[in-house]
Amino acid sequence: MEAVPARARAYVACVAVGALICLCLAPLPTVRTPWWPVLLLAVLYAGCEQAAARWRFAGTFYPVLLAGAFLLPPPAAALVALPGALLSPVDQRPRRLRRVWRAAQLVVAVWVAARVHWALGGRDAVATPDFPFALLPAGAAVLAFCLVLSLLDGGILALATGAPPTPFGQWGSAPLRRVWRGLFPRTLAPVAVHGLAGLMMAVLWRSPYGPVAALLVLLPMCVSWWVFAQYHRERAAHQATIRALVQAVDIKDEYTRGHSERVGQASMMIARELGMDEGRVEVLRFAGILHDVGKLGVPTRLLRKDGPLTPEERRVIELHPEYGHEMVRGISFLGEARAAVLHHHERIDGSGYPYGLVGSQIPESARVVAVADAFDAMTSTRSYSRARPVPVAVEELRRCAGTHFDPRMVEAFVRALGRHGWHPAVTADEPLPPRPRTGVSSRPGVTR
């Protein structure tokens, strides 16, 4: 637990105290609640959490929790989440603290959702049932549930240091607006679907068909859940494939370690500035990361050579885009990233390689990666050149816009730098100290 900041531990403790208040000290509605529905839903939710761990599904199964919020008084509904959250497997340390956090977070969120649903008369609407009136309190409860989850996740991330915008990922600190931006929209879509399933469970539970019929609602949800888990597993395999290729390049060309990741990050910045959808942004990240994978086909002695390259040696190195394309052409999920691997050294004026394409003949993905690659080459220390300051590199990109680079991509990157700065997150090892080298072209983007 030593890796967790004291302020984050204090925050978890405060949320846990709030959860205890919701369970024990909050005013109880004047309705007698039988314990068997609470026990059945709690066991069902705990079983779903165990299944999620076995299927390696990233997430939690909200329909049962929301059905409890629609059926039960707030304290009883909050109790449904407690056993499953405390007993669910945790891969990362500190495991005990993570379990406490997850349990406290869900207890508070379910209690608030049930309270909103109860206050808007949702219990009577579910029992009747009265459609479409039943949708109004249910929708308000789902919104409250998402809002509480987003606020609590944003709080723990704001107290952490360098955490990504994922719930309880790595501990770290970041500005609140940056942490909370996007958390609520990303949470709302899946929880809204789960909320509809939970409402169907609650209505059937109150109907003459009883709890057995309500449980049948979970069957299609479980199927879709399993399909989604398979998607996450396939995506993890894709990431592992890319990581292995990049590590192989980093080992072979020791002076450019981290370069691929930085180019991937810069490519994402350009793509987002151009307004591309997130799916395409991800593909361009792959393109940036894999753009130099063809170096695996270049003799190591050329990549590490001290001194100028001969024309023949330079022609061999200039084959690496074609080598890279051959390596990735069969990986279907890369999409247009494969074209970027092949054409990222083409130039707008036709003086690039391997095919000397001109202007719009160059695929858009390759024009994005070309700017990102040249920028990182100029701002990184290499064996043959020292790093240039970011403003100097930006001026060089602008000077070469229209000849080497697409001016639209250059300006998009400049705007993104002005808005976000350049803070590359690199997980690879830092490059080794540079060795002197002479006689190598200083043109932007000329890298090995």
C-alpha cells in the first residue's frame, strides 16, 4: 500500500464512511423489506462478478444492481452491491484497498440511484407497471448512478499522480477538469443499456411471473456481455502483437527507444485536431507506433554505424518502409495504418521514397505520420544529432510545409501543441548517451 498516496487513502476512507452511512444510518423508508430479495440479488451479483473475472471482462454487471435500485429501498438496494464487490478478484495491488474502494463506490452510487428512483415515485410505477411513466424515474436513477460513479472516479484520479482516465487505474494526480472530462459520457452509454435491462427485471419481478421470469432477462445480457469480453480479449491480443513488434525494433535500434511510442502519440494529436473519430485515431496511433517496424529487415550494422552512410547503404535503409509493409500487410485490424507504414517517407513534392508519390497521392494516414515522425526525430537526441527545442522543430516543420509535409497536417499539429503542449508518455527505456557522428543529412525526418 506504500505506492498509494496518503491523500488517496484518506479519500477512499471518506467514501467508505459515506457508504456505511448509506447502509446503516440513513433514514429508512417506512416500508418493510423482506430479506430474501436482497439475498437473491446479492448472490446473483456476486456470481456475475466471479464470471466476469473468469472471462477476463473489464467492467461490472450493472443490471442486477440497478434492478435492486428499482425494487428495494435505498439501504437494501445498496447492500446488494457489497458482497460481490468485496469478494471479486483483484489483479493489481493493493488488493484490499481496491476492494474497499470498489465496494464503497458502488454502495454510494446504488444508494443515490435508489433514493432518486424512490423520490420520483418509481416504486409504484414499477409495481403497476405504468409505462411510459416508469421510464422517467428509472432514467433519472440511471443518470444519478452514472454521475456518482463519474464524480467518485474523478476524485480518486485527481488525487493520484499521472493516472489515465480509467477508474482506479494507476494512482496519480491530474487537473480536475482533465480527469473528469469524458468520464460521464463514457459511463452513461453502457449503463443506460444496463439500466433498461434492470428496469425489465424489476417489472417482471413485480409481475405475476415473479423472480424466475426476471432472471431470464439476464440471458441475452450475458450473451452480449460474453461477446464484448471476447472483443476485449482480441483487442488485448492486438496490443500484445504491436508491443512485441515495437520492442523488437527498440532492441535492434538502441538509439531510438521510445521513438515509436512518441510518434504514435503525436499522430493521435494530429488526428484528433483534424476531428477524426476515435476509431480512426486509434488506427493512426498504431500507424505511428509501427511506422519503423521494417527496420527489423535492415542489417543492424547499418542502423548502428558510426560515420556517414554510403549511397548504397542509404538505399538499403530506405527499403525499410517496404519491409515494414510486408510484415504488417496480413494484420487486418491495422486498416489504413498499413499504408502509413509503407508511405510515411513520401514527400508532397515527390522527392520522397519508396515510390515518389506527389501530394494527394500520398495516403492521409502517411501524411499524418510523416509530420509526427519528423517532429520526434528533431526533438530527440540521436547518435548523429542533438535534440532541438520544440519551437525550433515547429519552425522547421512550417518551413518544409508544402514541399516535404502536408501543410494541413503541420498546422493541425502546431495547434495541438499550442493547446496541449508536448509531454510524451513513453514506457520504453530512455535512449543511450549519443555517440558522435558526422556526415549525415540534417533534413527533417531523415532517420534510421
